[in-house]
Amino acid sequence: MLLTEACLRRLELPEAGWLVQPESYEGLGEIRGFVLDLHARYRELLELRRVVVADEDADLVMTYDLPAPPPAAWEWLNDPAKRSRWEGLHVYADGLLQGRSGPGMRTHCVHGKKEKNVHTVLDWRPFDYFTIEISGGGGTPKMAVNTVRLEAFDGGTRVTDLSRTLIRPRWLSRVILRRAFEPDMRRAIQRLRDLVSKEGKSTGEVASG
């Protein structure tokens, strides 16, 4: 961003942090301009806007390993087509930013003709972690916030899914999470492991051939 000195004064902005860039124009003489690196400022704002469910705030924590490096594991956890294969639901996305995934993106999970829930991305740090807000289908209230962390290890990726319920009373929501949601999720995780392992073996066979 480039502002003239007159504009900077009119906006009552401090000079600190700006790069001074004088320019000369015929008939106007020298005009001092002030340049701000918006990329650096954008990165600063991103750091300030982290949304993470901490371990101590989670109502449910599930940890599992996938036999794939973090970029491949990230795709399995976020790509709607791949999620449809292991979640047992039809998953489709909207709210893409110029065709790209990121904060604000929504994915809809549909079972038959009924929308079960909507996931809205709140924070997006490939291939480190992402945080989503989960609400019910048909515009029902927000139900939970999930942070999914990825950590590389020799031979794969360790995934930690931390869920914090938004439904009150919280003690009852914790019971529902653990008795209703957790068993279904663990079955879905097992399907995910099987698919990742099978695809990895298939890719290895093609590469070796």
C-alpha cells in the first residue's frame, strides 16, 4: 500500500513501520510516499486470529495414526470426495475462496436426503492443524468446535482430534459426545485407516512396477 505524506497526515497515522519512498513529478516537485508491506501485516493478523481447542478445554480427545505423510493425511481429512468415502456420508463444499479451501469454507454432510451437519472452517494451517465449527443441518444451533492436529512421525501422521461442545448443559453434551458420537467416529476412523493403507499399498505397487 502506498500513501502520500499528505494522506498519511490526514489519516493521523504514525510513520513507524512505513518505508519512505520519495518520487519526483514534473510540475509538482518531490512528493514523499509511505509504503506498507501488506503481506507482512497479513501474516501478523493471521497469527493473532488463531482459533484452537486446547487439550485442557476439550470434552473429547481422539488420537490415531495414519500410514501417510501429513500432506496426504491432510487431503484425506479435508477433501470432500475423500471424506465421503470414509465418513459414510455425502460431503460437498461451498464458500470456497476463489476455488481454494480456507477460513470460511463450509462443507455439508448429507445422509440420504437429510443434511446432518455443516462444518465451517475457522482456522486453517496446512499441514499443521485446522479448526472447524459444527452445526446441525437446516440452520440448527452450533454444536461443537473441533481442532484437528497433525504431527509427522517415522512412517506416518499422528492425528489428534479435540472436540469442545457448545451445547448447554455442558455435562450432558459430554455424555452425548462420548456415548453417541465417539463410537460412530471410531468406526469412521477405522475405515479411514483401511482406505489410506490400501491406497498406499496400491501406489507402492504401481511405483515398483
